[in-house]
Amino acid sequence: MSERLPRADAGPPGPPAAGAGPADTARPLRRDAERNRRRLLDAARDVFADRGFAATLDDVAHAAGLGVGTVYRRFPDKDALVEALFEERITGLVELAEEAARAEDAWEGLAGFLVASSERMAEDRGLRQVVMSPHHGRAGVALARSQLAPRVEGLLRRAQESGQLRPDVAASDVVTTLEAVQVAAEIGGTAHPEHWRRLFAVLLDGLRCPPGGCAALPGRPLDEEELAEAMGRRKHGRRD
């Protein structure tokens, strides 16, 4: 053993050296832990933005230049990391929707929210997945997501009441529209990062009702349960 036991006649230990109390020895450890936590969150933001939640905690550890054990000490599973990383970002979308609701023109408010949220999700695949799927995150993320839905529905009602949004458009249609825009963002990739804006413009025109009126949409919108099932099938690559 490398440690040496004190001799029986060594006497009681002397007082600690000045400035070396328990609080002082703990502070560097706390600073190191917080620094590592920040490195993990910064790395996770980049990894999830690029690869989405197909990325693992091992991938995050590698990107942060830290051992896997350090990741699991801070975040026991991926959902804990998602919670720390995305709750604030979804809250940012809630704030965007609240700002849009204050716009003087209902259509401009809705369109402004849709383009701003699409921009954020096009730049961050992880944010798109955590907003669109109910399967990621814990209480904080779920709460933020639940606060977003009624605000978006309020934007839709306001635009419909103004006569500018098609009267038969439902919230699930808008979710599907946003998902289609993100598929266009993936197709464009880093080579054509603005490609999604072309499809967005086409879809936005389709949502708007011209002054002369518009023909009814075929079929019916998906309800909340059907939309969740459809998004789950898409997440797992199934078509049934």
C-alpha cells in the first residue's frame, strides 16, 4: 500500500494550514464539476443539433473530450440530458408564440411564428425531435411542450377569425406542415441550408385563404391520438 499509517507516538494531528479548510478544498471540485457539466451540455447541443436523438451519451462524451463515466454521473440517461438541454429552448418557442399573438395582423403573427420556429428547428434536429415527439424529455420538457400547443392553437383561431387562414385547417395540419418543412431541411442539408424555405413558402400559401374563398380540404384532420401514433411510426421508420 502506498499510504502510510501514522505512528502511534506521532501525537494528535496539528491544526490545518491557513486557507486549507474543508470549504476551500471542496470549491475546486465543485468548479470542476460545473465546468464538466457545461462542457457536456455544449457538446450535447452540437451533437443533437447535427444527429438528433440517434446520438448516444457515448457520442456526447467523445465530443466533450470526457470519459463516459463523467457523463453518467451528471446525466444518468439521455432523457435527463434532454431535460437539461431543451426545456429552455422549448420555452423560447412558447415566448415566440406569445409575441406572435400580440401582432396587430393575425396572419402576420401566425406566419412570423411559423417561419421563426422553422428556422430554429432547421438549425437543430434535436429541438425538432423534442418538439414534435412526446417520447423525449421529462417533466420540464413535457410542461413546456404542453404550454406551446394551446398558444399555437390560439394563433390559428385568431387567423381563422380574421378570415386569412383556411377555416378547415387544424392544429395537426400545422404540425404535419412543420414536419414536412423539416424534411426539406434535411434534404437540403449543409449544401443547401435554405432549401426548406422554398417548400415553406409553398405550404404557407396553401394555408392562406384568398379573399374570394377557398375550396374545402379533402378528408379530415388527424386527431391528437392519431397524430401521436403517426409521429411514433415515423420515428421508428414504420408505415403501418
